[in-house]
Amino acid sequence: MARTLRVGVIGTGFGATVQIPTFRANRRAEVVAVASGQPGKARVVAGRFGVRHAFDDYRELTRTDLDLVSITAPPHLHKPMADAAIQAGRHVLCEKPMALTTREAEAMLEAAERTGVLHAIDHELRLNPNRRKARALIADGFLGRPRHALITAMNPSRYDPNRPWGWWFDESRGGGLLGAVGSHQIDLLRYWLGEIDMVTGTAEASIKERPLPDGHGRRAVTADDFASLVLRFRSGAVATVVLSVVTTHTLGPRVEVWGDEGLLWLDEAERLWGARLGKTPEELTEPETLALPPGLEYAPLWGLSFVRLADHLVAAILDGAPLAPLASFADGVAVQRVLDAVRQVSRSGWARIAS
């Protein structure tokens, strides 16, 4: 393996905002190619960052001389893009949600394992210092036996009904809040509390249609902007996740985990608190030691967590370090099964109350 990790990034949204600046800031990585489905967009981004190769076709990027392909395109493209990268023998970092369905995700995992490439999902919350500390405290018995968890994240980012329709509002392309944010929270809870045994919940669109980008007409919204789910873990612990992007105000993100001997919680300011049975709560916040790299203008929780993910991924590929704690395609499959189950029960699991 080369001393410098050669990275190709597919996608010029999150890819250009976060991933390219992050990999460029790592002294052992180089972004050598970028691709975009919008004609000419890759060339603009490549010029901005000094990237050598720019493509309108992601297949050309996967055939470039590189080591890692990072996929940041909409979810309906994840499987064909991962297939192309894997067939070319490239390691793969894939955005969440991993795929449109569990069947697609399982096929991606099987292909990666058969080929022997390293595979990872961008669940960067696993790398956040406070969340890693919370996991260690749970494992060390700070809570005793975990019983309940609650994650609340409400904001008005899509409250405006005049926000134009785009792929995010299209379920057939993998849009919606459950996949975009719910996948992160499911992965985090599974990382903390172990395997999930059962799930129920709902995922719905509160705003039923949006104006088309060109201003001519409107289109139905088929992807959720609100999701609520309850997870039962094999350990017996139960977690509730409530998410919305159509509220009038922001509340959260807030994370609480309760056990029979204590509790831990992350408040809206990203401070970690804990209390043992009979004791006064105390702040346990892990100090932030990183700064956002040049050109990375993003919420620090997500941006800095991705910096840590990228640094770890570079070491895993170049040095043969363990992939953990990064999420693998196997973890992505586990999350995808929960997403599919929530969508299924949302359509069929309601019981009408007789009047």
C-alpha cells in the first residue's frame, strides 16, 4: 500500500463541504479525484481544492489510480457506486443510510467481503469523544444494567412548506429523516447497548407536497420529515427515538440513558452528565481537542467527528489498524434492517381505537 492514501470522492454536497477538506488536512491522505452527477460540478469543486481529476461519471473515478472511494451521493446510488468501487478493488467509505433496502445492503456487504476490500459506513457519532466516553462508562457498569434510553432531536430545518422539492423528499431515492438522522441514532444506540431484537414506530411526512425547484407546479412528498421509534434490545433495554425537522423551534439533540444504578445524559450544549444511584449529578464532559480543518465549515459535532473518522480510516488502510470503532458494512446492514422494519410497521402496524 502507498504511503499516502489516494482518495476519490463521489458527490459534491457533503463531499465538498466536509470530506474533501478533511482528507486534504490529513498529512497521509490526498484527494486525487472527485465526481458529480451534475455536469461540470466536479470540475468546479476540483478547481477550488486543487484536485487533479474531475469526472461527471462515477465509474470513471473508480477506475482512477486510487485506494479509497468515498460515496456521498443520494442513497439510491450507493449500491451501484459501491459495486463499481469494489469491482475495481477499491476500499469503500459509504454515507448513510447504507442503501435503499436490506437486500441491497446485504449484497454490498457480500461483495466487499468476497473481494477483501475494507468497508466502512459514515456513522461518525461513534468517534465523538463524549459518546465514546459514554460507551466506556456503560461498559464499565456506571449505569448498572441499562434499562431505558431516550434520544430527542427536533428542529425547523424543513419547516418552511415553500422549501423546494428535491431528492431528500423522495422515498424512492432514499430521502427522509429516518434514514438521514435516524440511522445515526440507531447505530449509536446499538454501539452502546448491543444488538436490537424488536422495533416499532412510525415515519411520516407532515408536509405533503412541495413546490418544484423551477416554480412550476408542486410534487408530492413521499419521504418522512418526522419519525418516532422504539427499540427493544436483546439485553431487555428499551430505547425511544423522536425526530422531526418540521417543528417551530429546536429542541435537542438530547440523549439520555438510564440504568438500575445510575444515568448518563448529553444535553443540548453537548455536555456529558452522569449520576450514580443516590449521588448528585456531575459533569463528565470530555474536552474537545480538535479544531475544524481549513475549508470545513460544518456543525462541529458532525464535522469534528468526521475528522476523527477519516484519521482512523487512513490508519486502518495504511497501517492495518483495526477498523473498530468505525461502523462496517455489517453494521450498516444491521441499521438497514431496523429502518426497513420501521417503514413496514409504519404502514401496517396501527391499531384503530373503536369509538
